[in-house]
Amino acid sequence: MTKGYIHSIESCGTVDGPGLRYVIFLQGCPMRCQYCHNPDTWEPNKGDEMTVKEVLKSFYHNTAFYKTGGVTVTGGEPMMQMDFLIELFTELHEGGFHTCIDTSGIMFQPDNEKMMQKIEKLMDVTDLVMLDIKHIDDEKHKELTAHSNKRILDFARYLDKKGIPIWVRHVVVPGVTLYQEYLERLGEFMATLTNVKALDVLPYHTMGKAKYESLGMEYPLGDTREATKQEAVAAKQIILGAYKKAKER
């Protein structure tokens, strides 16, 4: 019986997929996003060790609440714990519950046969992927996260070929991602896919600063100002405008 390292569980998530969600936060993440507000999820093999049954105990007590929703697994990076995730989603899928992964896609490794077998198995029991595209420009992505975005964009293409619906998530950060050029390029990339069902554009906030201080860590974005809701709405319109224009070509 596989055990997962659990950071926390939220029983009434409303922004992590369709309907009311039971949201499981897994521990561990290879990304180092400068705006991450949960740096305490980075280190692997920490948190509460729990079996699938233990994790879902509260969910099964309240399934009536999740009839139009389901279960979302996030992190950290949930695909770091593939064996646990497969076992979890297999049980949920057999029970007819909607499954969603909130992921950066960084664990996608097309040259790793063993990993790809696990991803194939996981995708067979996954109903939706919320894909966080941090930055559309590869060099800027490296600056922002310490990783290339190539695996992430390849994962989006893989999901498209598999016919698995995705919601694209993108955080707009003043001076980092909040540029018309990058927003348009993101829309143009999305237009190459046929499986995009929604786009969430989120304004950067600084609520994570206090957590960095409590962990004795320097906050990477310093005094970068927060993005306003109006800027996020305008950015979404730019992305969708470029998306529609590219689709019409």
C-alpha cells in the first residue's frame, strides 16, 4: 500500500476545478518559482505520511457535497509522487468521481520510458489537468522558476494528443510576465491546442512574503508590486484576443 507525503487538505475548494473540490496538497516540488506562496511545500519526503484510504476518509464522509465537483490534487508538484497519485485517482475513478491535477507539467519526461508508462497510467484516470504555464518565453521561464518551459509545453501537446481537457493557469507579475508580447505569445501557443477548456489569469500577490520571513528565506521578488484585478482582466483579454486571431488564420 503506497503512502503519500501530504502537506495539507482543503475540504471546500472553489477555484481548483469545476464545482466544489476536495483539494489535496502534496509535498515536494522541483520548481523554484519566485512568486511561490508555499515554499514550505518544496522539500520532498516531508509532511504527514498517509494512505489513500486515510486521505479520502473525510471525502467519503461528505460525498454529497462533491456531486458536481470532485477531487483536485495540487502541491507542491503532485506528479513528484506518481505512484501515490495513480493509486488515489484509480480508486476515485472506479467510484465515478471527477479527478483533476493542478500541475506545472515539469515532471513530463518523454525520454524516460518508466516515467512515461506511469504518466500514461495516470492519464487514464484523470479527467482534467490544470496546467500552470509560468512564462511563455523559455529564458524568462528559467529566470522565474530555475527551469526551462520545454517540458511544460511538451506536456500540453501530449495532453492535446491524448484528448485530455486542460485549464491553463497563468500568473501576471508586473515586470515579469505582464507584457503584451508575452501574453500574445501565450495566446498563440494555446491556439495550437484543441483541448483548452478554460483560462485563469491570476494577479500576482505578495501574501507569501510573511511565510518566507518565517522560514528565514529571502523573498525573491523583493518589492515587486502586486498586479491589480483590472490588470489581470486586461491580460486575459490580450491572451484570448491573440488566441482567437491565431485560430482564425
